[in-house]
Amino acid sequence: MTQNYNINVQGGDDVGMYNLSLGYTDGQSTARRNGFDRLNVRFNTDINIISRLTTRFDMSYAKITRDVFDNGAPANLTEGTISSPTFLALIKSPFLNPYTYNNVTRKLSSTLAEADDYLTVLDSDLTLGNPTALLANGDAINKNRVEMTHFNTVLAPRFEFINSLTLTEVFSYTLDRVSQRYYRPKDGMPTFLIDGLGYVQNKAMSMFSKETSVMSDTRLEWTKQLREHHVNAFAGIRYSSFAYDDNQPEGQYSSAGNDKTPNISEKMDFVDATGVDDEWRSLTWYGNVD
């Protein structure tokens, strides 16, 4: 089920015109813990500051939050076990209950069952995780969650010296950020062997990337009608800056995992990290006469 809410306000007078839009979306999937929500805001305005000086100011903001669990199965089961709740729910036998049986009360308890091991007598790798336990132990604000944020603002003043001579500036700033936390829990999931690595339990991964761009375009323009000729000349300077950084640490425990502390730590048995840090700048002078 998806719910959408929107508000729009607009108006103005001789001094300025404005438009404000707000929207919120909440989407819930058929599969549990696969929903998302989105908040977006946009504000546009044109302002007459003083005589011959005007400006345009635009701002937009959007934030998307989504629950992200594994989906499907590994292409090669020697590289990892099945950790998708929806896939496990489809392939597991219906006589397997996600909760433990209490021999005293002779009823099912509220305690979540561990990974199934009734086939391990045939092969130690023939065990599947408990999808209900995987959802319960893998759901939190710092587990299996992604946040995407976009922000942009534009300021464009314009000053008219005389009717034929104007000075304009367009300044833009944009920020895009993605933050994702992945966690494969220990409880309810089997300990399994990964070729070239060893036996592993829980796994924590994090990805944080940020992209910022700044652009400034300052232009002086002169136009004139000379009898049957129309003259247009302009000159300006344009500056642009772009920066991008990304880091992706990950780690796995072989025996000391704890679902209460899903943080990546140097104490983990298998730790790895990659990252990128790039930046570009450019400055351009230009001019033209028609």
C-alpha cells in the first residue's frame, strides 16, 4: 500500500512571487521490511529587491529512506549462504516453524528458532536460516537501511545599470548523499564456510558516499539597437567545482558475533575497506559579440 500527501502554497505581490511545495510518500511492500518513505520540499521565488535589482532563489530537498534486505540467492553457494528473507520463505518447507517448541507447555513459544539443522547429518552445509529471525534481528535504524538525500539551491541576482547594460550571476550548490548499512545477523542464520576465507557468522557492511558540486557564472551583457543593426556583446567568468568521496568498510565474525552491536570493528576476524576521494575544479573566461 502506498500513501501520498502533498501541499502546495503560492502567492506574492509587487515585491516578490513565491511557490512552496511539500510532499510525503509512504510505501509498504507485500514482503515485510521492504518499505520506503520519501520527503520532498521545493521552494521557488522571484524577488524585486530594489529598483533595477532582482533575484531568483530556488531550493529543493528530497530524502528517501528504504529498508534493504538481501534478495534472491548467491550465484555460487561457496561464496555465501542464502540470506534473503523472501527467498528463504519461498523455498523452506511449510512444516518448519519459525518459533521453538516448549516441551513443558507443549506449545510453540515466542522464542525464535535458530537455523534448521535436520539435514546436517547428510551435509554440514545443508542448513537454511530462519527468515522470521533474520527480519527480527536484522531490522534497526543501523541495520539494512539506506538513506538517500538530495539538496540543491540556486541564487540568480540580476542588476540593470541602464536598459542596455546588465550584470547577472547564477550560483548553484548541489549535494547528493547516500548512506547504507547492511547487516546479516548471527541468530537465526547458519555458520557457513566461504572458500578462501573460513567459517563466518554475522556480517556488517557500510557504504557512505557524498557528491557536491558548486557552479558560479558571472556575466556582463550589453545590447543595443543601432538603426537597422542589433548588437549583443557579453563577457563573463565561470567557475565549477566537483567533489566525490566514498568509503565502504566491511567485516565478519567467525565466532564472537553479537546482533546487539552490529558495528564494524577492527576486532572482527575478516575486515576489508575500499574508498574513493576525488575532486575537480575549473575556471573559464569567455566573451562573445554578435
